[in-house]
Amino acid sequence: MRTLLICNNIKTSIDFISNKIKNDWIKTAEADKRKSQDINISSNKYFEIISEKSIYENFNFEKFNPEIIFIVPEINWERNGLNDGYKIALDILTDKLKNQFFQLVFLSVIDYENLFKNSEKDDRPLIEVFPHFDLLDNKATIGFDNYSEIHFKLIKLLVVSSKGRILRVEHDIGKYHSNFSGKDSEGHQNIKLDLFRQIDELSLFQVWTTQSMSELYNELENSRDLKEINAVFYKIGNCINEIKTNLPNEKSVENKKSDFNVLIIEDDERYRNLFSEIFSQFYHVVNPNLKGEIEMFPQYVEKANSKIVGFDINDAIDIISTQAKKYQIIILDLLYKRKNGSWLPFNGLDLYLLVRRINPHAAIRLITSLPREVVGKIIKTTIQEEIPLSHVFTKKVGYEELKNNIEDRIDEINLECRKKEKSKSVYSHFPKAGVFNWPSIPGLMNDLMNSRQKVYYEARKQSMELFELYRQKQLTIETKNWKKGELPSLQKKNSVEQGYFLDKLPKILTHRLIAIDQACKHPEFKIMTQEYLDILKYFTNISAINKSYFTSKLGFNGTDYDVIDPQYNYFQISFENLFPEEINIIINELSKNKEDLLLKDFNNDLYLFFSNILCDLKTYENWDELKLDFNPYIDKSYIDNKGEITLSQISKDLTFKKLENFLLSLINNYSNSFVEDIAIIVTNIGIHKALIKNTAISILIDNLYEIDSPETSEN
């Protein structure tokens, strides 16, 4: 029996669960005489373990084709909560193995009752319908054949689909109502508890009904007799009918074309037409089209000024250079040839890096004649990056299977596009100008700030140590790891290697900190060029400074002032697109002697700004994630019962420092999913900066969102 275990990466836990599964399988197989080599899950051939998110994302589910999947709900890959495993289960049911039958069993260290009670409401249907096994129950034996294929289909119909969930609620409500009239007061109370659960379920569909679920909940809570409870039944029935009417048909939603734009860079006309045909089923804009034409958009004007031209693979670099920002999905081949069969002087990896530089938010897919695994190794060897195998399609399987493989991944592509569309506007946690915009560097920096944080933190640690030596006036040309403070050469711009950049990164970060330190000493953040050069001469070989030092080599946004008399030259830094550590240093410098000032006394507009952010339920629901040392809510139980927050529930004891720490926490936790919603609230409320009238707070708000600055000069 092909068995898949999905769990955390704690070795003792893996060993315990694996042994439990294998031992219980032996008991089961012996009991019904099925034990044989063909179904011996003790063999690695039949038993696979996924213990990390990266392994899950690259696992070939279709190839392994599991007959039974065990999932530990407390998987803790992302959310550090009870329910991570249920999100994985839903992904497998609706995507990875959406057309296959398999046994699904949850293995938990928490008993069923507490698991259900403490789980999120949108996970509870999975807890109800799929078997759960308590790992701490020594007497229980894991089951391997828990339900039929017909039952599995019914589960997917009634639990996984939206329409099915509504029908199931309607069924349960009808059952409760038919048994309601003859109940005594204790029976009525039990029915009310059941109704609370159903209202929780219906709240997932709040967008499809005008009936407020919180009002319905309160009405049920306050009901005292048969008549009042019956009134709630009646309202729930109307609510269900309204949801059923308004809920979109799921097939029509799946088949609805997306507004994401698709660009196909393929040299073989047959495959180009095939890809255009496939993607045109799902997207409105696909270029080139079946006629071999591509719509060319001028870089800085509206779509109405676009023109239709014939597609030519020789123009691929120009097309990407001028058009890539217009597309959310870009399809590349690995090797490109001219019509006479000779190779073109560029390949798919050249184009991949070019796309990453020009439009790092694009979803890129490679479609090639080579096997996927071979492509993965080539990419890792040549550009030192890893691309998920699900992002690579092979032509070797033939037209029909290739078509099916692409269509099966459309939902995944759309999900990636939606996430990247969001991330385009949310806080940019590293600079985007100068050296940080050189070829391949934006992609590298994104990796360093996310999947390769250890490398980034080592560079940051070095820079902080060097900066501290500078502050103590102990930094010299000969200081270890400083290497005379040499910065990247502008001649390397178009051929920079990642190893070269990583070697220079600690020096770049240190120079940035020194520049910021100097800027903070001026009320308008100006760095007087001659004074700054006199400082650098003590620990670098730099003999002259111009705009390219600040913009090209250090990646700052800002403006310079250049006159004949050098003593009046300066560069004025714009504090945007900064590193989190830099923002902390700036704010600490700007906020001295303001820590204990009450906002309502210091600046009432700031107090109202912060209070209105705190009144939003999304901020309230994610407050604990911020890990701040204060709680601004006066009565959390009152808020939980009412389901809303007013200014009267916000503490008056909000200080300037608390507001700063709140915004800094958002910046420092940029990679966590909860930040997005709160960042949008902050920037929406703080959009009229005239009300804020505080430099430190304005800088913090600006750095929650990416500033799309024009490219700086490389002079």
C-alpha cells in the first residue's frame, strides 16, 4: 500500500509516527491475510515522508500516487497553530490529487473533542468527516481502510465544495428544527449550541448574504423561549436561500477567464500555437496569438496606443525588455533556434534572469523538450537557483499530455499571480535602485530576505560590527572583513556574478549605515558631500564622491545638489525602500526624548490615526502575532461578544513609542502573511499625511509600501 506521511521535521516525532503506522499495518495485514511484498509499507518503495514545506512543494504526487495519506494537523510549517495540516489536506483534495481516490487519516496528539473546539471554523468540516486517530491513545489501532470510494466522492461533494457545505448546513438545520418543538428547556439549550455551530459555518459565506452573522449570533444568544428560537430558525432558513441564490456556480468560476496577461516566448511555431490555444481558454490576453501576432505596448502610454506586429523569436530580448512589466505570466523555452536550425545567442535562462530583473512579480514557467529533472539540475548548475519542478513542463510527453499538465496547473499559476500582485504593493524590504537593480540581483535579494535569510543575516551582522567600529572611531582601511570598504565597480553592472555581489554586500550595507548616520544629523537629511568625503578618507581609498556613489553603488533614492563651490554640494536621501535594520536606526535617532509622550497630548491627530487602526477587527485578530509588550484593548471579552470595536474600547494610554513599535513590528515581520491586511489598513488611514505631521511616523508608513521610483542615473 503506497503510504504518504505528512508531518513536522522533528526526528523523534517522525520515528514514533512511522513506527506506529508500520506496526499497525502489520497487525491489519495479518488479520485479513493481505500481508505480501506488494503491499509491504515497511519498504521505502511504498512509504514516503514529507516533513518540510519545500519537500511538499516539489513532491511528485501523481508519480507516487498514494493510496493512503496520513497528515499531522499540528504540522507547524507556517502558522504555528493547530490547523496547518488541514490546509495541506485541502490543497491535496482540490489540486494535487483532485481526480484520485485515496484514504485520508489525520494523526493528532490532541483528542478529537479539543481538536474540534480549538480549530478554525473553516477547518472543522474536515475534522468532522475524515477519520482522526489520537496518537496518545496506546490502545487504539490506526485504520487503513476507513471509507469507500462512493463515500469519498460524497465527502468531496458536500464538504469541499461551497455549494455542498451550504446543502449540508441546510440538512442539519432541518433536522434540528424537526426535533425542536418537543424538547424541554435543556433540549432547547443543546439545540442552541448546535445552531451556534451552523452560524459559524454560514459566516464563511457572509459576502453572499445581507444577513449579518454577528447579529444572528447575538439574537440566538439572547433568545429565551420557543418563539424567539423559532424566529432565529426562520432567519437562518432565509439566509441559506439567499446564499444559495448568490453563490457563483463553481464550474462557471473555474471556467471564467482571468485578467492576467500571458506572454509566450517560444521559437517552434507548432508549440507556440498550442500554448496560445491552451492559455487562451483561461486568459483574455495571450501574446502572441494564433495568427503569430503580438500586441506591443509602448512603455509609458495607455493600451490604446499599442500596435500589432508579427512575432519574431530574434526579438525576444527586446520584447521582454520593453514588455515584461505588462504581463503577469511569462512562458519560456530553454533553448532557442533560428529557422535554419542554428542556435540563437541567448537561451531561456538568460531570459529568465532578464524577466526576474524587469518584473520580479511575474509567474515564470519553463516548457522544454528536456526531462524536468534534467532541467532542474541545469538551472541549479548554471544560475545557482532552484526552480520548483511544478514550474517546468516537458514536451517529451506529447501534445495531449502536455496540454493536460498545463491545464491542471492553471489554478496554481493563478494563485501565484494573485499573491505576487498583492506583494507588488506591500512593503519592499530591500532597496530597488542602483546596484540592487542590476541583472539577477532583485531575485537574489528576494531569496536572501526570505528563503536564504541565514546568508543575509551573516552579511548584516558583519556590517553592524563594522558600523559599530565606525561609531567608536576605530574603523580603518586595514580592519578585518572591511577590505578598504571597496564597493562594486560600475563596469560590473551588466555582468555581475552573485558571488561577487555577496562579497561586496557587507561593505555596501556598512556604507549605507554610515550615510544614514550622517543624514540623520541634518534636519533635512542632507549629506554635505565634502564633509562626508573627509570622513570616508579615514577608512577608505575613496577620493571623490558624486551622485553615483549614493544611487548606483549604495542603491539610495534621493536628489543631489551640485554647484561650483564643493563645500555646498549635498545629497538628500529619501528614506524609502530601506532595510528593516536601517529603519530601526533612523527611528531611534529621530525619536529621542519622545518615548513616554502620550499621543493625545503630543499630537491628537496621531492618537486618532493609531486608534482608528486599532478599531479594525483585522488588527485586533492579529494583535498577538505582533508580539508587542502592550495591549491597547480595554475589554477583550466585550469585543469578542460584540464582534466590533469602538474608540471607547481603545486605551488612552497610547504613547509615541507604542505607535512606533507597532509600525516597526509590521516592518520587521514583513514576510508573515498577517502583515498584509494590517499594512493596508495603516496606509489607507494614513494616506492624508498632512494629518500626521511627524517625520518618523511618515517614514515608517512610507516603508510599509513599495515606492515605484524611476531608475536612477548611473553617471
